[in-house]
Amino acid sequence: MLLSVILMAVATFLLNLPMGYWRQGVRKFSWQWIVAIHAMVPVIILLRHLMHIGFAWWTFLITIPCYFGGQFVGARLRRRGQ
């Protein structure tokens, strides 16, 4: 179970890298910005079901920082490239 959570956390981080990269290039609070933040939520939920992780409270302590970390690092990569 713990290995599944770790793999899902890594996948969450990696899936959010391009979304953070995209988010950095659009106007704040525009529809593209909102989509860039929220588009991966259904994918993450699907991953939770496919990996039989469920929604135990402690799994969120690992995955939520990875979600926002991927967004942050993706945005940082875009800023660094400009």
C-alpha cells in the first residue's frame, strides 16, 4: 500500500509539471489558468481508484504537496526558460 501511495505521489508530481508550466504562461484567474490548476484532479482520482489507494486521510498528506509541488516546479521551469 505504501509503495502504491509513493508511486501515485510521484505520478501526481510529474503530471502537474506541464500544467504548472502552462499555468505560468497564461493570465492569472483566466479560464486557462483555472483549467491548468484543476485539469489533473480527475486524473489523480482515477489513479487512486486504479491503484486501489482509496481516500484515507493520511494519503492526502503525501499527495497534496506533490500536486502543488509539480505546479510550482513547472511554473519555475517556465520562468527560468524565459
